[in-house]
Amino acid sequence: MSSLHPGRILLLLAAVAACRDGQDSGAASARAQEPTAPAFAISGTATSSQLLGRATFSDPKDPMLSVKRLSGDWHVELKARPAVDVAVQSILFPPGSESGWHTHPGPVFIQVVKGTLRFYEGDDPHCAYEEKSAGQGFLDRGEHPHIARNESGVDAQTIVTYLAPQGAALRSNVPPPGNCPF
């Protein structure tokens, strides 16, 4: 996983703001709020989540949505064909809970806003983890199975921003890849 480049933060903040107010904004079209995703559990302790908003962004004049911003040495760029859905979700992880093994159709920007989580990748033969605490971000490319676990003794919470193809499911549950004992 790579760290979040400062140039990508503006895109993320714009996406969060657009999803929070639920209003059309420029090329954004309002989308009905989806039901809350199912909870996932380990040892009887489930996560809980709330979809805060989801909107489709497209350019009616061009089949390729292209957003680019240069300012000094700062650069951000997003391209999507024909559109991109941006969804924001809050997920609470009680002690001992996990997300379950899953993938995503696009990149996911995860902000840990409370507590500490461990992120494991399904393609790591050593089952190593990356630990993130409140105030830290984690970029999940979503390309292969992964899992988030709260192995601490206190609640953890994330605000998650998904970039996905229009109308796509935000996650797909998958069986454990076998590289970790859980």
C-alpha cells in the first residue's frame, strides 16, 4: 500500500463534501441513499456501518470524465469512463471485530478517526499488517482480498470514501485467501 499523496487530499475532500450534502453539484447527480451494508463479525462481535451518501459524477459533454488540477508542485488527476460513483461510509469496529475478507471495484480512501485498526493483504505470504491509528489514512487499492481488524481493546471508527464504477457494488465478500490464520 502507498501513502496518500497530499495532492490527492483535495479530490478526497471534494468527494466527501459532495456526498455529505446530497445535492447536485456541477457534474454530480444526486443518488438515492443505499441501505446500510450488512455487519461483519468475528467471535460474535459485529461491525456496524452507515452509508453517508453516494453520488454519480460524469461529464455530459464527454464520455471521459477528466478532472485535473495543477498548482505549483501539487498535482491531482482523476479520469473515469463513462462516470465514477463516489460513496462515503462510516464504519464502527468494536474490539475484536473485523471487516471480513473482501475486494472493491475501485480504490478506497480510509480515514481512521478513532482507535487503531490493522489492515492485512491477501497476497502477503507472511500475513504482515499495516497498523493505522486515529488521524492516519490508508489507501486500499481494492484489487485483491484484504481485511481490516480491530485487535485492540477499544472501539475504532473509519470514514471510508469509495471510487467505483457507476452503480457497482462497493465491496464483494470473498473466502479467506489462506495466508492468515483467520
